[in-house]
Amino acid sequence: MSHHSITLVVNGELQEAEVPARRLLSDFLRDDLHLTGTKRGCETGVCGACSVLVDGEVVKSCLSLAVHAHGCAVTTVEGLAQGEHLHPLQDAFMRCGGLQCGYCTPGFLMASCALLAQNPKPTEHEVRQGLNGNLCRCTGYTQIVESVLDAAEKLNGN
Ligand code: FES
Ligand code: FES
């Protein structure tokens, strides 16, 4: 199988790799870079557990090829915290009960991150709409939405 050289920045670190043409971005991140925070769920683009940011846009990494991330900046859940300091979204999810089993959480965090970057003061409806590509079996969504609204307030300095 033919391999391709890719160069990309993942969570601020330059990565160079040889990958098969059809290597999924999710497999590249988890199995090659050992960034296992990105979850494999449905692997068909439905659940959002594998969501990462590619140049700031939410991408379902189970549907995306590693070669397509060549030249891009990828952020995974491991890239959110700053040293010991959780990202305000991570902190809010912990405080507001935005996670139970936690399997969906990395995907929700990345989708929420992109949402707040585009719309720093979303309404509840806009949060629900912005996260409609992510599924959670545990929380019933209300606490996830509250977590995102709480983080938005913190990020806006309220
Ligand atoms: S694992 Fe990618 S959307 Fe479910
Ligand atoms: S917290 Fe369990 S699937 Fe969302």
C-alpha cells in the first residue's frame, strides 16, 4: 500500500509521519500519536465521540483521512488544558455534571470549543444546535448545555 508523508501540528507540536493513503485521522491520532483522548464510537460519523479541531473547525476524525490533515493544525482534547489548568470548558463540565461515563466528553468538549470560538455568547438554543452532531447516552444533554453556557460566562469574564 502506498504511503504518504504528512506534516502537521498537533496540539502545538510539529509531527511528521508516513501514513497509508487510507489511514483514518482517528487511528493516526490514537494509534500512531497515542492521543487516546479522542474516542472511537460509531465510526460512521454519527456520535461525535471522535471530534477534533482541524484548523479550528470541528471534524469527525473517524470520517477524515490523516492525509487530509497535512499542513493543518489539529487540536485534540489533550490540547485543551494549559499545564495543570483545565480549560474553562473542562472545568465547567466537571462542576455542572456535563459528564457521567465520560466517553462522549472529549467530542463534546471539542465541538463546544469550536462553538464558543464562533459564537462566544450563545443562547441555550444555539448551544443545542451547535452540539447536535454529538450524542450522549448518559446525561440527557441538559447538564452539557449548562456546562457550555457556564464556560461561556467564564470566558466572557462574568
Ligand atoms: S466515532 Fe466518529 S462520529 Fe462516532
Ligand atoms: S457521559 Fe456517558 S455517553 Fe455521555
